[in-house]
Amino acid sequence: MDNIVHITIPMKIEDVNKHEIAELAQRLFLIGAIDKNIYTQIQQSIGCI
């Protein structure tokens, strides 16, 4: 049975450290917890792309 992880990132994240979100997304991607599409969506939502 797969483990399911739900991650919610608010649309307005001026008050959140974007670097921390980017680091978390990268770690999740590297361990295979999220796929490339989700990783890219997170990067786009925080303005890294």
C-alpha cells in the first residue's frame, strides 16, 4: 500500500520563507515522494521558475 502525503501550499506566501519551501520540495522529489510535475508546480507557485 502506498503512503499518501498531502501538501498544501498557500497561494500567498509572502510571509513564508520561499527557500524553505523550495528545499522541502527538492527533498521530497529526490526521495521519490513527489513526481517531476508536482515539483515543477511547487517551484512555479513560489516563483522559482
